[in-house]
Amino acid sequence: MTIIIALLLFSLIVFIHELGHFLLAKRAGITIHEFAIGMGPKIFSIKRDVEYSVRLLPLGGFVSMEGEDGESNDPNSFGNKSILQRASVIFAGPFFNIILTVILLIPVIIYIGTPIPKFDKVMPNSPAQKAGIEVGDTIKSVNGESIKSWEQLVNTVHNSNGKELKLEIDREGKTQSVNLTPAKNEKGAYQIGIAPVYERDYLGAIPKAFKMTGDMIVQILTFFGQLITGTVPGGIGNSVAGPIGVFGIVSNAAKMGIINLINIAALISLNLGIFNLLPIPALDGGRLVMIGLEAIRGGKKLDPNKEGMLHLAGFAVLMAFMIFVTYKDITRLF
């Protein structure tokens, strides 16, 4: 059952990516031959103005557009559209994956909740306990500075450098003052030994989803930089996953509940979107680079046949890399 869930989830993420390409191509009036989910032989197809198909291997998908990888005399071919139209069609796929990530993270953030400066736990023998802070207390201010969020409280304690802090706390509607001195934990950060209450913030989850997506993008780009420089901790083979590895991750997440599954789906969607923006031939990023070069050349087009061959070579390299990571996935299984 978990394998089926993994297949459906991965297919949904690919569908959203290809839907981005499809909708912008339709908007630009480009002739579209096929909208496919999966690769390899067709197992289902239906013909309207466009052929919609599902293919055997759940390894991706594509939108086949007239003149995308070769010359065409069709006025509605991809190559005969403006630079802006072509760039928007190519960028739409990764962009839809990024937006999907934001949408998926919203229920995750709501479910987990947002920490507030009200205490759910007070650690034994901690500075907070020694100062008389109790479960249910809420910090109103530190050294006269009003505390509005848990993050603000954490930063204030971290930046104290171990100096005594004067806290105003609310206990059952009454304000009390306590003094305490933060202590260093095993990581060298200052803390006072409290754990927050988590509240569900429905409206606040939206900006937090955008911020979390931005933070994840930075982490992904940092990882890709480590891949290029060969400085990935543990080695490249142990740090990347192919289809088998991804299905395993999704299957494990499905066993742990719907929220874990949604969270993993958000991460996979974002990785797919950012990976496709890398400036590698055959990927969306590589195609955007070619369109950018055309713009720099004053609209002088590159030879479409040569560009098609370059993308084909890039695709071959990507397939070789896919075989490598799939082999690593299989060896990890055993």
C-alpha cells in the first residue's frame, strides 16, 4: 500500500511540474502534441486537441511542444514565440513546484503549531526552575524589552552572553519579576531550561510557509554547491537518492502519518523544482540559459538542431547519473 501511495505522490508532484509548462504553453498559443506523466511505453492515452497519456515508468513526465527541439515552420511552434513567452513556459514547471511546496507546508505548520513564550515544560535544575518559573508562566519582557514571540525570547537569551536577565512573567493574570542567569548547553548556546507551548496559527502559517520554503531553497543550493565541489559530507553516493530511494523515503513517511507524508512531499517538490533550474542541458535551467544567450545576442537564435543535440547529450549524462544513484539505492537496501 505504501508503494502505491509513493507512486501516486511522486506522480502528483511531476503532474504539477508539467502542468506549469502546459498551462503557460497553452497561454502562449504553442502547439502541444502530448502531455505525459511517466516515461517509456504508454499504458493509457486519450486524444483531444492534445494527447494526454500515462506511461509505464513513473520517472518523470513531459509536455511535447512543436519545435521545442528542432526547426519548425509552424507559426505556433515553441521556437517561433517570443523570448519572454518561451522563458515563461520553461520557468513555469519549477515555479509550480515551488508554489506547491508552500501550499503543502501550510497544513504542516498549522498542525505542528507555533511556539509562543508560554512554558509547557521547565527543566529540572535549570536556571528557570531555580528562579521559580513554573509551567504555564508567560514571559512578558526581558530587561524591559517586550517579548512578542518565542524566537525573540530565544535570541535574547542567546545574546545575553551569560549575563543576568530580569524577566517579567505573567502567572494567572498577575505580573511577577524574576532574575536568572542563562547557562550554556552542550553546544555552547545559552539557555534557561524551558520548552514552549505550541499554538495553531492559521493566518501566520502562510508567511511562515514562504519563509520555510526560502530557507529550504538556500539549503538545497548549498548542497548542490557541495556536490559540484565534492565536499558533500559522507560522499555523493550516500547523500543523493534515485527513484528507489525516494519511494523508500515516501513509504516510510506514509507509515508515520499524513503530516509526515505531506512534509516529505513538500521537500521532494522543492528539490524537483530547484534541481530543474540548474543550468544543465536537458533541464529547464539549461533551456533558460540558451534563451538567455539568445537575448544577449540581440534575438539571434541558436541553431535549433545543435541546441537539440546539446540537450540530448545532457539527457544522456543525467541518465548515467540516475543509473549511478539507483545502483546506490539498491546497495543501501542490502
